[in-house]
Amino acid sequence: MGTYEDTGAGASVRAGAVHAGAGAAGGPRRGLWQEEPARRRRLPDPVRESAVRAVLIVAVTLTAATIAFFLTITGSWLALPMVLAAIAGTVVATWGVLDVIITRQIWNQRYGVVSEPSSTARSLRRERRRARREERAAGRRGRAGRNRQAAAGGPAGWAEHISARGGAG
């Protein structure tokens, strides 16, 4: 068990002993472990792995650069190899940080796009879609009207126009 939430036969006796020191209020007892909501979402595993790798590489590089600095000041023969190692470490650390940025971007593009209903781009797209739909519907209505006119022998008012001109011929 390992926690204070024991449901055995002596639980009430033990709980009473624990509650005795809780204070005069006698309010609800707080558990040992209480979950608190995270302030930020947890990074995805691949991004977190590359971030840890980058932090370790940067830490080793900074240590090597510090040692190279002190060896240079003292004039030791180890200064040159350490400076070269620090330069190589800087290149590798830059690669590590870029790896974090690229991995995070790839993750967001593949899995992490969170679209919110209040997005401005989404509302503009919705308006454009609605306008296109209305244009198509209006076009269909216009074609349907012309088709009905052709089936009836021409546009509306065609017969009156011909009779006003004095006949068909």
C-alpha cells in the first residue's frame, strides 16, 4: 500500500491518530500526492530527446571552452588541442540546436497542428467557400431558367416580340 489511504480493519484507528494532529478544524485530509495541472504541454518524445541531447552537447562544449580558455592563459601545451575540441564542439552544438528546431517543426507539421474555431484564416476560408457555393447555385438556377425557356420555344417574351415586328417572316 505505502500510502495513508488504507482500507483495512485498523484504518479508522490509524486515520483517527493521523487526524488528531491535523488541527482543530478537522477538515478533509490532504493526500500525500496531489496532481497539479501542468502550465505548459509536455514536448513530444522525439523533440524532448533531441532537446536533451542538445543540452548535453552544449554543456560539454561550454566545459571544453572554459578548460581551453584556462589552459591558454596558463600557456599549457594542451591549450591547442582543447581549443580545437572547443571549436569542433561548437559546430556539433550548433547542429544539436538546429536538430531541436527542425524536429519540432517536423512534429508540428505532421501531428501537432491545433486548429481553433476562432482562427481568422479559417473564417475567411469559410466565407470564400460560402460565396463560391452561392455563385454555383446562382449559376445552376440561371442555366435551369434558360433550359426551361428553350423547352418552351425560346426566351420569355419571344412570341410577343415577333408579333410586334409583324410576324415571323
